[in-house]
Amino acid sequence: MEQNVLLSLSHISKRFKTEQALKDINMTLHQGEILGFLGPSGAGKTTTIKIITGQLRQTSGEARLLGTDSSNIDASIYEKIGVVSDNSGIYKKMTVWQNLYVFAGIWQVSRERVEQVLAQVGLAEHRKKPAGKLSKGQTQRLVLARAVLHKPRVLFLDEPTSGLDPSTAVAIHRMLLELKEEGMAIFLTTHNMEEAAKLCDKVALLHDGEIVEFGSPQEICLKHNRNKKYSVLLEGHRELELDQNPENVRKIAGWMERDEIMRIHSCEPTLETVFLEVTGKELNV
């Protein structure tokens, strides 16, 4: 496996009886990188995580995680990865602290690490609260804290901010970017294209089990920016949308010289707009 490549998928397909869930999936995930696997519910995102982590056998192709064939994973791999999914349960009768301390014993990490992670996810003041009394956002942060307690090399996140309030989602985003800076590789599945554009170094747009676009969010959006336009807000709050052509370039230059422009933005498509263009379908979650 190429240096710093912690995960690779090569021609992965998966068929369930008559349903083709995945078709020829190819991608790599590097150390210190966030890879977004994006698509609506039912597109094949969770199936892909299950194949990578050895919970499900692919029909064809090869998945390698930390240099090991995913179809032949042993228990030692799970000491090096973390997984956050919808069914990542917690011990509701235990306190927040006890939930983490149990896993600290399993992973053989120190009490100091438990304290560090509690602070990192903003649950230090709730350490004595029974986990069953946490809000949905707090519960999700506890699940994330448990997944990163042992400093995994690869973190799998399956819709980690689905249904959360904006402030909790922002706190989780901040933590993910910190983990990335520490060198962790993060495999993120989501249907939230705005979240992916904010967090991900690379994204794969998944439709009916097939990758229809792959690259950095900026590369993908610029690739589909065929009709270049600019949104201009002038003094007096007059807002215009202008095509890129010589006449409008001269207008914009004149407004700039007279300091009349309050705001100017390019109008390249969003990831969600690109998804609609390449699939012909709305992103129904």
C-alpha cells in the first residue's frame, strides 16, 4: 500500500440477491485527511463502511484497511480504528465518566486521556450525569468521545451530525478538524453537502451505489461552473447577477474604482447543485 494510504477500495461491488448495492467503488484515504462519502439514504454509504470494517463481505473487488485485507480482518485492527454509527449504543445507567472509563480499561488508556477527551467534546461538566439523561447532541458527543479515546488511526463516522442542533454540529466539526490536524484519517458519510464542503479534503458523490464524481469540493464545483456569473451588491443595496463577459468586467472595474461595491461573489454551483446535475435527482435524505 502506498505510503500514508490508510484505506483503499479497488473495484468494490456488492449485490444483495437481485439488488446491486455498490458498483465498482474506487478510492483512497490518507493520513491526516477527511474523505466524504456523500449521497442520500439508501445510496450504499453504510454498506461501504461495513465492508471496509469487515462486518460484511463484498461481492467483488478488494478493500484494504491499514494494510490488511478487510475480508480477513483480525481483532487487532479494531484497536486502531474508531466507529460512530446509528447503532453505537451507550450504557444508559452508567454516568458519562463511567461510559468512558469502561472503554479506557479495554483500550488500556490513562485516566488523563479520559479527562482530555471529556473536555474536548464539552462533557466535562456532565461527567456524573447518567448517560440516559443526556440530550441527543450530548449523547452523540459521548459516542464520538468513546470512538477517539484510544487515538485511532482511522475514524469512521456514519452521519455523525444528523438531527443535531447547529451549535452542537459546529462543536463536532471543530473537533473533527482538530483530530485531522493530529494526523487522524476520517471517513465521513453524510447527506449534508454543506457539511462536506466545510470539512472534507476529498469527496465522493454516490448515486445508486456508484461514484458519479470524485475530487476536492472546490475542484468538483469549479468543474461544473460552466456559466460563470458574479453576484454584486452595490451601494444602496442594489444586487445584481452578472455573466462573465467583457462588458460586465468593465462595469465591475468601474464600480470598484468608485468604491461602490459592498460585496462580490462568484456563483459557482454548490455540491448539492452538482449532485442534482449529474444524477438528475433531488438529494432526498
